[in-house]
Amino acid sequence: MGKQRNRNHRKRGFSLPRRRSLFGRIFSWFGMTVAKMCAKINYIGQENIPAQSPYVIAPNHQTYADGLLVGKGLPKEHFEKFSALIGSDLKSKHGLIGKLIVPVSRGIEVERYGNPVSGLVMARRACNAGNILMIHPEGTRTHDGTIGPLQNGAAYIAKAGNVPLIPVYIEGGFEVFSRHDKRPRFRNPKTGKKFTVNIIFGKPLMPEDYSSPDEMTDALEDWLLERENDYLIKNEGLLRNLPKGIINKIKRRKPKRIHKNTAKFEV
């Protein structure tokens, strides 16, 4: 029975991430080519990426392409070790794009609505084996372009594995390919030009500086919200065009803690 259960887990993806297949490499190249056709992609703070793996990456979640955009900002040898925690329903409920994401991301499946323990255990093992693991702490793509409530899975893996947690803010991706779009937008309708997407890598959060995954998640959330506030202030027109409910949601936010190692929210 135990052996059968393990075989079933491997079939469902609950195994250490496989090597990126030739198909995965081809689609990652194709996906990045399309992304560059839609937007000017800038990488900021790459000096904050650890020289050695493993580590955990925790970005906000704006588009289907977030993992590809973040992964391509890593050193080439790190991208080979890059893996993502993905919802187990990705292949069955998200069409062709969902099926294609799995080989590109070297996905480790986790139950989105059921018991996530099996997926988290495999993610921890993958991290312990030297892989670089990306986990979206929101758990799903944003509905309105703003950051939703965070879960503590990314911090749990970082604390359990005693590895750095790298906060990442994806800026401008929602305007290019939101969850409400069937296909990416190739031009900004207001300017007729490409969109700009910034991928911002923050300074690592070190597990020994936080007493619990919840405390570490609070620090991550503060950093992400500070980046989001900067983006909204920089794009005043975008802020004015947001629905009143979202504006009120942003105004109610309060930082939960100050980043422990650096000046406040330093990138």
C-alpha cells in the first residue's frame, strides 16, 4: 500500500522536480520571446540574489508568466535549479497554458483547496536537495492588480530548510496579462507603446532573524506592500482609476513590522 501511494504521488507530481525537458526549454524560450514583444522587462536588485543555492523566492502573483519572468532574472546556472510550487489543478482547469507551465517551471504540485501537506513536504525536500524554489505567498493571481492576503508557506519552507527568503515584487505585469485576459496585450492602448514590467529583487530575509514563519511572512508582506505603494504613487493615473473599494483597501494598510536587517524596506 505504501509503495502504491508513493507511485501515485509521483504520477501526480509530488516528487522532487524533474530536469527541465527539451520541450520545457523550448517553451520557456518562446514564452520569454512573447513577453519581450509585449513589454520592456527590467530587472532591479539582482545583486540581492544569493551566490549559492538553495533559497526560496517569494513574488507577488500578477500573471501566468510570473515564474518565467522571475526565473529568467536569475543567473543561468540558477535557472537550471529553479522550480515552482504550483496548484494541483493547474493542468486540469487552466487549459493549454496551465499544461505548458508545468514543464517550464519544474512544478511541484500542492493541493490548492485541500490538504497542502504532501506538496509542502516535497517542496521542502526539493529545497534541501539544492533546488531554488519559487512560492507565490498569495496562492493565486491577483483579481484587481493589488496584493492579496499572504499565506506562510514560503516562510515555512525557508525556516524549515534554514535558507534565505528572497522577496520579489513584479511591477506592471497585471496590465499586460491579467487573469481576466484571454491573451497578453502587446501594446499599451493609451500610448501605443510596449508596457514596462519591472522585476524587483529585495534583500534576503534570513531565517535566523525571525522567530516563526508568521513573523517572517509579516516582514515579507510589509516589503511587498511598500513596493506596491511606491508603484501606485509613481503611477498616479492608475491610482485614480482604481475602484473606490480598492483605494480604501490600500488606505487601511498598516505595516506589521520593520525589515530587521536593513533600513526600512530597502531594495
